[in-house]
Amino acid sequence: MRDAGAVPMHGGNLARAALLEATATFMVGLIVAGEDPSAMFAPVAQMGAPQ
């Protein structure tokens, strides 16, 4: 991640790996289709504090 210029973040334990993989596959499919996946999510500043 760091070699690509990105900053890794904690996404949970391995129990969530299948969810992450499915979400990434869905997002890549949107990108390949010419869509903007970020348009589906509210900006982080508008999400509020984590519970």
C-alpha cells in the first residue's frame, strides 16, 4: 500500500475479509463500467463520529 502512495487503514479482523472482497469486487465493476462508486457514499465529514 505504502509503495503505491496509499495509507493503509484498519478495516477489521479476518472475519470481515469476505465482506471486503465482495465490496471491492462490486466497486471495481462500477469503475470498469464507467461509473463513480464514490457517488454512492456520503463524505466522511457528514457521517458523524463512530459509535
